[in-house]
Amino acid sequence: MSWKSVLGQWFYAGSGGSKKASLESAVLFYLQSQLQERQLSLPIFQSKVREWKKSSETEKQSGVVNLYLLFEQGLLSHQTSIAEEKNALLDRFPQLLEHPYFSIVFLPFEEQKISLATLYLNCILKRTTASFGRLNAEWQKSFEHQLALVNYQTTSLSTMGDYSKGLFGQLEERLGNETTYRLFQEEYAVLSKVYQYLPSFSFLLSFLPVKVLDETQIHQYNKKQIEEMLVAQLNRQQELIQELNLKTAENKQIRASQEEQLEQFFRVLESSPKAVIIIDQFGIVRYSTARMLEKFGWEPEVIKGVIYKQYCFKENLTTRYIEDTLVSKLSVSGKFKEGFVVMSNGEDCPVEISISALDLEGEQCYCLFLEDIRDRLAYEKKLQEAKLQAEDSAKAKTNFLSTMSHEIRTPLNAVVGLTNILILDSPREDQLENLNTLKFSANNLLGIINDILDFNKLESGKVTFEKIPIHLNELCNNVIKTFIAKSKEKGIDLKLAFEVENSAPVLSDPTRLNQILTNLIGNAIKFTEEGTVQLICKGLIRRSGHLSVHFAVTDTGIGIPADKTDLIFENFSQAGMDTTRKFGGTGLGLSISKKLVEIFGGQLQLQSQLGTGSTFYFDLEFELEETGNSKVEQKEQQKMNEKKLRGMRVILADDNPINILVAKRFLEKWEVNVFEASDGLDVLKHFENGLKVDAILMDLQMPDMDGFEACRKIRQGHFQAEVPVIALTANVVEETQKAVREVGMNGFVTKPFVPEDLFAALVRFHPAYKV
């Protein structure tokens, strides 16, 4: 029977002929068939086969290589070409070139040596890791990388010998001589079972470190190998002597260089503005700079050689911080911690400490940099005191402005309110002139108060802007209407040039924008004796939901000298004292307008010529209202429905009879049913008596129970809990408005009130017009 028949039968033997055997088994049957065809008898081969069949799958993988090499030995004794047999074997089993053990057999002789050496070292490394773990992860990773790069073209046998010695040295250092010797010997024995019949395997003996060889292995060397080994050892000794001499010379140079560097290092430390102490890992002072004497009174020689905390430090957080650093053995360079150093006179000196690790003559040490921070702490204390003083001053200023505003606005409310009522009562021509003068003066006084409050808000950064839909043409027309009477009185031509195409609603703060334009037009009319004042609103660029608009206010007034154009934007400043005496004003209007324009994102600028007039201008970018005109249309619809407040029931709460009189006259004119209350308790009594109302106009500062407390009681649900409450107050500071919102009030109207503002605040809650 041919070997093909034997192999075929074996391949498809077993249950149904479907089970495929391993590569090693296939190779073995191939070898047996070759012996059978050649009628060769190899008793030792057959004995080894029986052992092989009893071995584990892992042992079979390497054992088949030994069987093949034994097979080669048998062929040699019968003058058969080994090369031809190898080629025949590879033709049948090309996958043997990738076999972990078989692949070496097919390499050229010299390349086999390199591969055997690599396999041997990898086996030792694998065995060590499995038994003891990775002893030195960084070194082992580097060593494994070196072995992965080994190849016949670039790696010499000498290099592989160095690798072997390097591995032995590393393992001997960590595991000891006996364990390392055993590892090398046992892995050699494992490979010997596989490759003992491979001619190149004897090379592995010369590859082993000499101290690993046992007597049996040495006897395996032939005379030539022993001579070569002795010569190599003698040459190596000569090389070592030469290297030692070279190293000795280099060490002298290195030592001299290190001493020079150390001296230079100490010179740098001495030049440091900070005091420096160097301590070792046990806390012993090794060195200290002259600054220790200068700053803390300690002689360097006194503290040298003693524990650092014996003189300079007490047992406190400072020493614990230093000791934690010594224990962790980590540098904390760049991190600073405050602590104390004990001075030679016994006083504690506050210092800032930073610690850096360093190698001082081969020993782990630490540099303590100590900076005296007494002056800095004193400065910081002064800053803190100044900050508290400034905060107290700001608080006092706010309280003063709040009180002043309330105390002035309260009587001014009566003046403005009664003046408005008298004007509405159809007075005679001569009376109307006097009433208009009175109203103008009262409004001027109110404007001064508002300027001061706005200036304070801007200074403290408490100005808030809202974003609601507005029509620019409507806003500009309303500003112009405000000054028509004043411009006619002075004989000035007041004009509006509105040049925004398809003016859609924009999102902005109408109050602040109105304030800017009102200030500019008011100033223009004030400083213009004859001629024209014009407001220009011109669209510039419309792009993806945004609109840029140019605003300008021009006049033919007195103009401003070139050297005064910056001055007029400063607080409380006008072009000159004669201007203030002649035209009046606080000098805050332009300063406030400039700051508001900047908050909007623009820049208020000026072009002026003395005697011919001025132009104030700025550009702003607005976001277009995305949802169309819905909110604006709601406002317009509301205005259409704002015909009367007839039948509305309102509680008017105020402890000032004049304020009650003024507000009540307007409310009754609008046909509102008014129920008076002198304080919060009166408001609650109305509810206790079963009164139902549509809204409450609530003063905030009242005796017995103020408006805030009254609103809280109402909102707690004891009475008409959802009734709208509108604050009607002379206190206009931001903190008050915030408190009004927090307590649950629904609106805010300032005194002196503008009738239209009070009307608009109430109409939202009229049962017939709620939006």
C-alpha cells in the first residue's frame, strides 16, 4: 500500500470518515509511510512514536519535530538526500512554514541559530512571567520589543549572546542565582527534547552564559569550541579592562563636572530672593542659604545637620505638609502653601512654601523655598478693609439714594399729579400757562432725580435690559411728540427722518432706547435757540434675522468747542460753567446715554462745530422678531380696547392723603370704583368684610403693615389670593423692584406717576380687557 493510501485512510478514518486529524498527526503518518515505502526499520523512531501518542496535545506539537529530525537521521544512514525530503515534506504540508516549532527546521543553517536563540529567550521570558509576573515592566517591554525586531540580516550571534547575558543579569538580580540558573537549564532541556537531532542546536551551548553550563554540557563541546570559548573569554577580559580604564577616566571628568555643576547650583540658590533650605529624605538640613540669616535670623551652620523642625519650624500644619511630601517622595514644584517659620527670636513669621525634589550627589533631597509674606499679608489686610469700607459706602450710598428718591418723589407726586388734574379741568388761558410752567419745572426736577438714580445703576452695573418686540417708527414718533410743545415754545423746527424700509418689529428695550433718544433730543432743544432739531433713523443692513440701524440727532445750536468734545461725556460735565448757568441740567444725561449705547453694543459719537451745531450719532444691531407681529398685534389690540376702565373695582392703599387724592381723582375720572386703605391692615379688613375687587394699587412704605407684608398675607390664600397687586411707590431702586417681584406683585408704577402708565397697568386686569 502506498503512503498516499495510508495517509488517505487515516485522514478519513473514524465516525463516518468526516473527522479531520491534526497537522502533527498527518505529518507523523506521512513519515511512517515513507519509512514503510523505503522498507527502513528505525526501532528508536517507533519507540518515540509510542511515547508521542501518549503525550498531551501541546507536547505532540513540539514532539513531532523531534520525530522528524530522528527520521532525517535514519535517512542519512541510507545516503538519502535530506534536502529533497524536506522539499517533499513542504510540498505535502506547506503550512509547516508557519508552525511554531517546525518552521526553524526549514531555515538555512546560520539563520537556524538566530531563531533558536530567539525562541530560547522568549521561552525563558514567558516562563518567568507565568511564574513570577512582570518583574520590571518597563525593561521587559523594551526587551520583548528587541526580540521582536530580531532577524538574520541585521542581528548577529554576538548580539544574541549579549541579549542572553542581559536577561540572565536581570533575572539574577531579581530572583537570585539559583532560580535563574534553574530557569535557563530547564528551558534548555525543553528545547533539547525537540531539537537535539538538529545540527545547529549544539550552537545553543555556546550561547548560554558560562555560569549556567553544567559539567555534562561542557563535555559536549569539542576541542575547537573550547578553544574558541577560552579565546573569547580572554578577549572579553581585555575588553573589560579597557572599558574599565576608559570608565575610570570618564568618571573623573564626570565627577569634576558634577562638582562644578553643584557649585553653580549653590550659587544660583544663594542668588534667590527667597530663603532656601535643602533637607534629605529624613528631614536633616543639608544646606541653607544666607537668606535664612538675613530674613529669619538663623545662622546656616547652626541649623545644618539637625532635623529641620528642631529650630525653624514648630509641630503644625507647616511641618505636616513638609512631612507628607517626604513620605510621598514627590515634587510639588509650582504649588505654594502658606505656613510659619520660627525666627531666631522665637516669633512666628508667615511664609509661603514651595517644595522641589532634587538629586543631591546621588541622594534624594528636597528644596524648601521660603518667602517672607508679612508685607503681602499686611497689604491684603488693608485691601480687605478698604473693600469692606467701599461696600459699606456703596450700601450707604444706595440707602441714601433710595431714601432721597422716596422723600422727594412723594411730595413731587402731589405737585405733578395735581398739576395734571388742574390741566384736565379746562383752566383759563392764563392759568394754563402757569400750570404748564409748573408742570415743566416739576418734570425737570423729576428728570434730575431719575438721572442720578440711573447714573448710580450704571456705576454699580445693575442696569438690566429687557428684550420685547417694538416698532422703531412708533418709538421715534412718540419721542418727537414728547418735545413738540417745547420746540414750538422756542420756535424750533423739530423733524423726524425715518428711513427704514419695511420696518418690522425688532427685539429691544424700548425704555432704554427711548431714554437715549429723549436725552439727545432734549439736549439738542435745550442748546438750540433757533433753527432745526432733527432725529434720523436709517436702516443700514438687513441680514439673517438682524437689522442694523443708524440713529442721529442733529441741531443748529451753540455747538461744542473741539477741546470740549471728550469732556461733555464725563459725569456731571458740560462745555462750561456759563453753559450750566444759562441752560441748567446735571451734566449726567450724555454720560448716561453713552453708557447705555455701549451696553446696547454701539458707540455714541459726536461731530460738532462751535456756533453752527452738533450731531450725536450711533449704530445699533437689532434682532428681528421671528414670530411675526403677534406680540405687537396683541399690544395694538389691547390699545384698541383701552377705552375705559368703567366699573373696575380697585383698592387704593397709601398712608399719604395727598397721594390718595391725586390717584383717586384720575381713577374716578376713568370711572373706576375706588376703595381707600391707609395701610396693609386696612386692605385685609376690606377682604374680611367680604369685598371683591379687580386689582389693588399698593404703596410699599406704610405704618402698621407695609405693602410687602400685606401682599404676602393675600398670597397665602386667606383672602382673594389671586387678586392682581400693583406696586404704586416712590421707591424706584432695583432692589425694591426685585423685592416686588419676589413677593408676588403683578406690576410696578412709580410716583410721580404718568397717567398713561397707571392706566396701562390697570387695563390688563379689567375683566373685559384681559389679554
